[in-house]
Amino acid sequence: MSEFQDPPRLFDLPDTPEVLKSGLLEASHDGLGERAVDRVAAGVLLDLGAGGGSPPATGGAGPSSAGFGAKVIAGLVGVGILAGGVWLATRSEEPQLEANVPSIPVPVEVVSQVVTAPLPTVNTPSVETPAVQSAVPKPASAKSTPAASATTSTLAEEHRLLRAARAALATEPARALALAREHERRFPRGVLAQEREVITIQALAAMGEGDAARKKAEGFDEKYPGSPHRNRVDEVTDKKSSPVP
Amino acid sequence: MPSPFESLATTRQADGASPEAVREVVVRHGAFVGRSLRYLGVPEADLEDAAQEVFVVVFKRLGSFEGRSSLRTWLYGVCVRVASARRRRASVRRESVMPEPPEQATEPAQEQHLAQSEGKRRLLAALEQLDEDKRAVFVLYEIERQSMKDIAEALGCPLQTAYYRLHAARKAVLEVFEGSQTGGKP
């Protein structure tokens, strides 16, 4: 126990200006939206799978080597995952969470454009992201389901395509465009659709197709208002295309 | 000599997690991480990138979590460090590239929303007046409603120092709000 006692919070004090209280209240519900979280999740997978953690070429992925890290993941995920389900209280769960997260069975939001089935249990390393895929043996205890495999395969394939597209942007924009279109054909509503659109616009602009890039950019603004990529899109089209009349 | 967790973190942690588990962790904590980063001063345009950075750090350093603090506290610590680095980078970028931060496009529907968010805008302006240390304590205590003990742990400072920072931060924030209420500049 601490010898100090935490003071009442400003929000709970009668003398706090109302406008500050309303700001604090709004702030406490002002997290990332579901789509943004989806994109972050996809990006994290991409980063980890793209060699960010320098995964070893052999072994090391079984339960024993994952060791405490795997336990921590299980803790972070919490028991709520076992129930699967839908995260219904996006805007209200966070501030009320207590410090010890794993003990709280908050339902988990698992809805995305590629995840349509209830999630399986935590340890389902059926398919890794490309850089890790071949190096990760499937533990005997893995409870992979067809839906889970499809989900991870889809994500991995989305990552693979767009990573290649991004890599080609600087030197081979036509190839980048072709890869982005391939992504669109195969994953029209994929988790990384927004990133694909950005790459498409960048590729078009790099190829001197200013009008097409601008048209695509306008569509992007309509489809993804408030996108964090908006500045990037605007920057590209402002630079490469003719001025907007 | 690297600690055991450091050795684990760079070799075995990232591939010790299945994609499903990674995704679940991000989905579970993404809203909170994004909110913390926003009020810790990460520019809106960098928010998703910064959140991604937080989780990548978390997965790479899973071994550093020894269970002495809560997972949430540990996550706060990562958020604070990432936000601090991002703020510095954004500041350098502004100074070297742009005379002022990019103006955010405002659509008609957003204008109404902004009108309803006076408190939030003033709060963000008030937070901008604080130094990083005080800002972190204020955000974690007043917005995230964490205990001071957890906050001190997350920030790696003595509890008494955390109290001092909270007191100073509150005073500064209240001055901004009280000043703006009486016609002063927010």
C-alpha cells in the first residue's frame, strides 16, 4: 500500500470548469477507430513478418521457446478471446479497465473484412507472415481451423503483394501498379485496401498519369474521410498532377 | 551483459506469437494505445504509425516483462517513450520542412463535430503547454485514470516525483482553462 493517497481526479471535482470536464470526458473515449486498429494490426504483422524481429531460420517457435513471451501474449489477449464474439463497447471499455488487464474478460472485437468467423484459441500458429512462414513448424498442440488458416493466409498474401508493390514504387511504378491491381482483384475488401489505394495513387503519379491519380485521390477522400494517409495522397497528387481547377 | 529477456526479445519473441495472437493483442489494446499517444502529443497524421511502433516494440520485447507491474503499466511505459520520440521527430520535421504544422482538412460534417469538441480542443492546447513529464502524468491520471503508483512505475520515477508532476500539470492546465473562461487566450 502506498503511504500517499491519490487525489480526486479533476473530472470528479465540483470546482473544475465544465469545459475541462467535457474535454476530459471526450478524451477518455477518444481512441483509434476499429478500421484504424485493423490497419495497425496488419502493419504490426507486416513488421514482425518482414524480419523486424530477425526470426531465426530454424526452430524456436514451439511452446518452449516462446516461453514467457507466449504467456505474456496469452495474458494480453486475456480470457475474452476464448469466447470470441464481437467487441460491442468500443468507446466505453478502455478507461474503465483496471490495471490488471488479463483478469478482465472484455469481449474482443474480431470483425474485419477478412475475419468473419469467431476466432480460434490463442495459439494457432498455422501460417505466419511470409518471412517467418517457412521457418515456423506447427506445434503439435496447434488447433488450427480452416477459417483461421484462411484468415492468416489471406493476411500474409495481402502483405506479400503490397510489400512487393511498395518496393517497386520507386523504380518500377508500372509493376507497383500491377501488383496493387492484383491486390484489388483478389482482395477487394481486404484489410490493407487503404494502403493499396495509396500505392495505386503513388504509382499512377509516378507514371505521369496525373489525372488518373487525382481522380483516384478524390475517390480515396470520399471512401476514407479522415484517413491518416490523406496528407500523403494530397502530397502526391499536388506534386505530380495538374492543379485542381 | 544482456539480461535474459533481452536475449529472448531479439531472437525468439516475434515468432513466438501467432498472427492471431498478435492481432488480438492489437485489437484489444489498440484503442487505448491510440488514445494515449494522441494525448501524449503524437500528431494525428502519425498516430497509426506510432501505434504500430508501440506494438512492434511490445512484441519484440515481450521478454522484458517480468510480471512485477501490470501489463497495462508496461504498455503505458512503451507508449510514453514512443510518443516522446515521435514528438521530437515531428518537431524537427516542422522546423526543417514547414513553417507550421499542416492544416487539417475540415469537412462540413466535421465542423459541427469540432464545434462540439471545444473542451477537447482546449484540453489539447493546454497539454501542449506542459513538458513531456508533466503531460504524461496528467494524461495517465486524468484521462486514463490510472493509479499514481502505476504511473510512477510506468514512467520509472519515484512516486513523490509523480505527485509533484501531477500537481504542477494540473495547475498549468487549470490556469489555461480559467484564463480562457475569463476571456484569456486558451
